[in-house]
Amino acid sequence: MTRIAIVVGSVRPGRVTRAVAEWVHATAAGRPDVRYELVDLADHDLPLRGEALPPRAGRYEHDHTKRWAATVAGFDGYLFVTPEYNHSAPAVLKNALDHLYDEWNDKAAGFVSLGFSGGVRAVEHLRLVAAELQIATVQAQLTLTLGDDFAEYPAFAPTGTREKELIRVLDQLESWAGALKTLRG
């Protein structure tokens, strides 16, 4: 069975990212031959100053890094749910990606983003990071806007087409995650 993590990419107090991730999880539940799981970065204490050696060395000293590596390694793909902060991704999400290397390789990723402009600039940056980590990103992306999908902010109320758009992301992500699984043996 293919395992895909829905990564909650924000830890700010009052964040709406968790509500979006839970909606994604509920929508993805029950899809055949794949298991989606929430992975909330708020549950992982990853300091900015992590390991002495670069992640490519794969020689982790700290327990927090070892736990994070075990979590990430257990998945075949990732659906990053990210807000856009100052035209980019949240620092906590970038830091989580930067903590590891091999554990991300030859896996697939998709994006659900949110912000005034749908979070598209955050995803542009994350796609570059993913490429360096040898993560294959799918073309489909769900962009949620604060004006439409959060009209009564902070309440999340996705507009009518959002579930259909999410299904397209899930379809592509599952296909790529399954295909890349063959590379890892």
C-alpha cells in the first residue's frame, strides 16, 4: 500500500493550515490502495541549528533528527499544505525539508497552498527545494485564496470546485508516488 503524508506546513498560533489539512485528509480517506496520514510540524521539534554534518552524510546525532528521519522515510509521497508568508514558504517547513536528504529522495510531492494570491509563490520556492532533494513534484496544485475560501476568516469554507481540484492533485500524486516506489526497490 502506498503511504502519503499530508504535511501541515505551519506552526503559528491561530493557523488555518491545520483545518485545511484535515479537510484534505477527510477528502482523501478511503481512496483505494493508498493511506493518507497527517504529519503536523507542530508535533516535531526541529531547531534551526540541527546537525553538525550536512544531511547528505546521513549521520544524525540528535534524537529529534532521527525521529524526523524515521517519519519521513516511512512515506512514499507527501502532500504539503502550506500558507504563503512574505512571498515564500514558512521557515518551519523549509527547515523541516533541510533537516534531511536521503529520506526525501525518489518520492513524489503535491501542494495545497493558501494565501491572498493562493500561496503560489510559496509553492514556486518549494518546487526548487524539492528538486534539489530529488522529490518529483506533480503539476496539479490546489490554490486556496483568503478572499474566496476563507470569506469569514479564519473559518475555512472551500468554494464549490475545490474538492474536484484536490482530487486531481491526489490522482497525480498517487500515480507518481506509486511509480517512484519502483525506483526505491
